Amino acid sequence: MKVIFYGDVFMKMRDTVLSYMKGHDVDILDGSAIEEKISSAEVLVTRPSIKIGGELLRRAKRLELMQMYGTGLEGVDFDVCREQGIAICNTPSAGTGNAEGVAEIMLLHMLLLGRKYSLARENALSGRFFSPKGISLWRKTVCVIGLGNLGRVLSSRISAMGASVRGVNRSRLDESLLEEAGVSEFFPLNRLHEAVSGCRFVVAALALTDETRGMFDEAFFRAMDRGSFFINVARGGLVDEPALIRALVDKHLAGAGLDVLDCEPPRTDNPLLFHPSVTMTPHIGGATDESVKGIMSFIRENIDRLSRGEAPLSRQN
């Protein structure tokens, strides 16, 4: 099949893409080059954050599948894809290495913040040992907001650390799924502020939609306990960043661990980049050796299914 991988990240992983796509006719493109090639494409693989305009899609007369390299769908024009009969598929997070990698980054931020790593390193370099006293995850209550595939993987890791997990989701999950994820208390999304009260750590694991954009706002952060920590390993657009900064500046929150920001790459004057109570990683939660294998294998399987006339997996429209 004629497959286009579109985005600068694929330019950097060219050899990997080509090794997984043997037997298919593959172009790896960035910038305006896609405008020349899109008309011949049967499959378009791109990242969720890249917006593909309706005008471009309407020129893709042969396009059958838009495949996301990741779980998000924020860059997809569902209306035009419906008009053109284009299937939209994402890559499931759990089981591909994506959610598993994000869970590790979440734990990294929780441990860096709780064990006061910056101060600990300063003390070590200055010869002051046995300080500072940290905050253990063991016996703490942690709220995970969003119990999809990602949220349940995060919850299972938190539970394994000996913490109690409160889960928040729009709809209630089967008890077996909650138990498997280690969720001991469940709250519906309309009781979010009640759910975060009494939690030392709060973790965002929601998808970014029109409904969830900016939902972590002033009122939300004020509902969190003074001295608690906010972790976001989902999407930056979920957060009202000025509200988060205010909660950190006045020390209502003890800190924040962020793998994502609303604008990526961020403006160089974004205060979150320099705040001493913030740990920051550059959206690398799902960027691991295992996730590349898992995601590329899933994409290859979907393209092969399409070539055999079978329905692709994880279709979202």
C-alpha cells in the first residue's frame, strides 16, 4: 500500500519506520512536501498534535486510513474524514509500551517531588548528608483522573507502591477493571473536587477534548489540599496554566510534575519552566524503546489488515 508518515519525528526515525514497513511503498515527509504526495496516499500516519486540514484531506482521493502514532485525536478533522470515507484509528496506549512508559514518567515526577530531589542533590554536593526528609508514596492517597487504558495502567503502578488510589471517570467501570487497576475508591467526574480532597498527589490522565480543555482551573487547584502535588502526563491543554502558576506561587500546591504543556515547544518565558517547585520533562512519557516497537508493530498490523480487506483495529469514527 502507499503509506505516508508525516511529521518531523518520523524523519528522525526513518530507519525504524522503513524496517517495519517493508513490502509497502512508504514516503516519510515533513513540511509542504505532503501537498505534492497526499493525492497518491492510501494510508496517512501522523501524530495526534499535527493538524491535517480539510482542504488537504479532500485532495487525498485514495486515502482509506488516517492512523495516529499515539492515542490522541486532537489533530483530526472528523467531519471531513466522514465525508471522504476515511477510517480514523489511534494506537491503544496499554500493551503497546505507550501507557507503560507514561506510567514510568509519572512515577519519576512523583518521586522527584516527594523526595525533594533538587534539594537532595544540593545537599549531596555540599557534603550535607541524611537530609532532606522526603514524602513517601507508601500509605498516601493518590487521585487518578481518567480511567481509560492509560489511567488504569497508572493506577496499577501507584497501587503497587503501597498507595491508595481514588479513580475519577465520567462513567463507572466494571468492578473487575477497578480491582485489576488497584482503584479502591471511585468518583464520577461531577464529583471531581470532592475526589481530590485528602489526596497528596493528583494525576491527570484524561484525553483532551473540547469538554476537558482547561478543566484544571483555579477552582480545581483550590479544591486540592494545601501542600499536595499535581502531576500531568496526559495533555497540556487540560490545564489552565496561569491558574497552576498562581497555585504554585502562593504555595497552595507544594509542586507540580509536568511531562506536557499547553504549547509545545513552549515559549521560553513560560514561568513553569523555571519554577523551583516544578519538575519538567519534554513530553517523553511514551518515548521509549519498547513503545517504538509496540506502536510500530500495531501500525504495521493495521496497514496489513487494510491491504487484506479487513477492518482496521481501534477505529474511532
